[in-house]
Amino acid sequence: MTLAECEELLQTVLPHLGGMLVEHVSPEGGLLRIVARTPESVPVPCPDCGTPSRRRHSGYRRRLADGAVGGRQVCIELTVRRLFCDAPECGRVTFAEQVDGLTVRYGRRTPQLGNLLGAIAVALAGRAGERLAARLSAPVSRTTLLSLVMALPDPPTGTPRVLGVDEFAWRKGHHNYGTVLVDCETRAPVDLLPERDAATFAAWLAEHPGVEIICRDRGGTYADGARTGAPDAAQIADLWHIWHNLAEAIKRLVSKHSVCLPDPEPAPGTAPEVLHPPASHGGRLAARVEQHHTAVHALLDEGMSVRAIARRLGLARNTVRRYARADTWQELAAGRWQNLPSILDPYKPYLHRRWQNLPSILDPYKPYLHRRWHEGHTDASRLHAELRERGFTGSYSVVRDYLRRFRRTPVDVPPPRPPGVRKVTGWITANPDRVSDDERQKLKEIMARCPELEAATGHVRSFAAMMAIRSADRLPQWITDARADEGHGLRAFADGLMTDLDAVTLGLSTPWSSGCVEGRVTDIKLLKRQMAGRAAHPLLRKRVLLVAADRRQHRVTSTAAP
């Protein structure tokens, strides 16, 4: 291969070396070393005044890392000049030569490699990006990758006309939240705020005038911030959050009437009766629940606040609120009595019905156990071994504890498991066409035993019909009916709609929602997990905006491609 052909091949593989005088190219193990220098005859403009200069002051060698070639790392040893600036009006005496597309001030990588590593850092962040860069023969530390992300400029976003706002958790299990702002028209994130409070949101709105519509949840924080920062913007309550609030109200109501969920004891000619264990025989847990419930309500009657009661009794504020919301202590003890000691034997039939709410790894094998038991095989160890041969993975104690009740009270057929609170709530709030006939029949039987749930179900169905056709003109009448009926437990929900009536009305009459915001919250969770949950606000904000901009650019490029 001639010298001209070698130079042509080199400039084809490394086009950013065009114009440089390549002196030597040598592979050294996993490294490709290229020695080059800048031509002496080419003038270079002064970075301050722009006057071209060829007068050499001195020279020095720079080592630049470049993108891999043939699986080898590339190191360019480039000799550059330091030149005099001869312009009399310029204050600079000398300046270092920079080559477009090859060098930057204080840079030890070529712009080509820097762009590659920056793209890896935006997509994968620290550790994952470090591993990928090593496989691409461009090793770099995770700290350097994160520094490259922070050095990138923010993509242009502008002020959206329709703004969506919602919260996201900084860490799972911690009560520390930030705020994500999304342009509902382009579905792209606009900004991330480090806190979830009205003042921070109001300050952002004041700095970005022009927002006309704000889609938010039902919380008062963003409502107050929107009123302060953008008083002329229309606020829209998201329909999903409205329905979620209604479902939570129904769940509390079902939990309050949880004694109506199991089928009544078979007693011909008598109404079903539910036994409530007295506190003196309820075990330590039930006695403690009753004691705390009595103390909390006594202090509430004296006019003390939740915070003061928590300090007085040494309880958490959320625990005090839970006791305050419950009308009776049995509501709080429901679902926990399965741990009560054997002193509750007289009440075991009632407790047994509640035990059926808990799924067990033994459920698929219970018919086999019943058959073997009635055949006379009562050895728990033997039965456990037989179940292990049939795929059972549980321990011996699970089988032993289940058979223990057979020894006290033989059971021919395991009683059916009554529906739990969440399942009944789902039946009430689900589309009736998506509820099976069996579930519909069970719900009908439960409502026959509980008129309050029947009344609440009627209000839920009418509210769902109103949401389906977006008939906001029906909302005032629905609120009036819900507030007038005291028995179904939806008065608090109706009162909440009244305090936020304008936003709820717009939510029922306009197509805007916070759906795109929820999608961006999911993206934020993914980015946080990539960084092991240790990204502070500046880094997470930078990655969220850059990843969104990269996706937009990719969609544009894909659309424009033939």
C-alpha cells in the first residue's frame, strides 16, 4: 500500500485527523498509538481578537483519547503550537492552538469520544455506563460519566400552555417528595422541583408566566401553589385521582362494615349473629387496641389535637389518626385476631371465618388433605411427605398447624373463603360488565346484609356513569344527594368535591388529564433505580430532561428517515 493510500485510509477511519501531519501509527497490544502534529504553515486565529497568527512561540505534546478502532483503544499524541498574538490592541500575548473537531481546552478526549461517553452517561448513568464503556474499549469511571452528564447544557423547554404537575418519591419508604412538571401537549417533562410544597411550585409559576391550564391531583398543595403563582390559570382535577378518592372512601366504608362480608352462620329461622370478643378475653393485642382507642377518643372529647395526643400517649400521629377515625375498637382489631391466643376458643368459629381471608401456600392441597384425613391417615409428618411428592414447597409446621383444628373439631369440607375488603371494594367500583356472575351474586348477598353498602354502591354507579359521559352538569345534584344520605359514608368525599368544585367540574368536562404526568413519574422511578436511588436533585433533573430530549430527537430522526 502506497503512502497516499495509507493516508487516505487513515482519514477515512479517523476523519477528524484531516489536515494533521500523521508521523507514526503503531499498534501496541490493545492500544493504537497515533503520533501527529499540526502544520506550521496554517494560521490560527487568536481566541480573543480573532487575528490570524503563524508566529510560533513554542510547542507541546497533548495526549488525546479517541474512539476505539478495531477493538483497540486509540491514543493520539498531537504536537500543537503556542503562537504569539501580534495585534497591538489585544491584551493576550500568546495562545495555544486548538484544532476544530479534535481538541478542546483542557480536554483529554476528542469531541467524538466525549459525545459517545456523554450519550452513554445520559442513557445508563454511572455503573452500567462504566461497564458498557469498558466493552466499547473506552474505559472510564462512573464518576467521570456523571460529571459528563452534569456538564451537558439543559435542553430548551420553554413555558407550556397546559402544565401537568404531580409528586414523586425521592426514596421508597421515605416521606420525602419532589415535583415533576410536564407539558401535557408534548408529553415532555419541563422541570423537576426538589420539594413538594406550594411555595416552590408558586415560585416556579411566577418565573414562567404563560401557563393557561394546570392539571393536578386532588391535594391542596398544588392547588394553593397554582392560585398563588398563576391566579389566571384554570385548574383541572384529574379524573383518575377523583375516582381514586371515591374508591378510598368506599374501602373505608367496607372496612367499617367488614362483619357483613362473611356468610352468616347456618341457623334456620334466626338472623346471623356476629360475636365480638370482650376486651377482658381478647388477649394482649385486643386489650391494647381497646385501651388506646378509649384513651384517644377521651382526649379528643377534651379538645386536644392529634399532635398533643400523640405526645401524651407516646404514639405516632398516624396511629392516633387511625384510632380517631375508627368508631369502635373492633374495626382496628379486625384482621389481626388470627394472632390471638387460645383463650379465645369460644370465639374460634367467628375467627375461623376471618382466617379464610388469608391466602395460604397450602390451598391447592387442602382437598387432598381432607380426603386422606377421612381415610384415616392423621400423621402430619406422613401427610407432609406425601404433599412434598406432589410439589408442595411449604414446611412441616404449615401442615401440622392446619391439621390441628381437625383434631379439635373435625371438618368435612373446608369452608369457602369470604371476600376481603379490597375485593369487595373492587366489585363496587368496577365496571359491572367486567364483574362475573358469581361475584355479582356475592356482592348482592353482601348488600342484602348491609343497607349502607347498597346505598353507597348506587351512588358509586351514578358517579361512574357521570364520568363516562363527562356530564359535569350532573355533579351538583350528585353532591347534594350524597350529602343528604348520611348512612352510606360518602359525605366526606362529597364535601371534598365541594371545596374543589371548579377543578372537578373542569375535569369532568375537558379532555385534559394528568395521565402523561404519571408516565413521566414511571420514567423517574426507572432512572432512580439505575442510579441505585442515590441521585440528588441536580443529577436526576439533568438526566430526566436529557433523556426526554434524546427520545424526542430519536423520534424525529426515525420519522425523517426514508
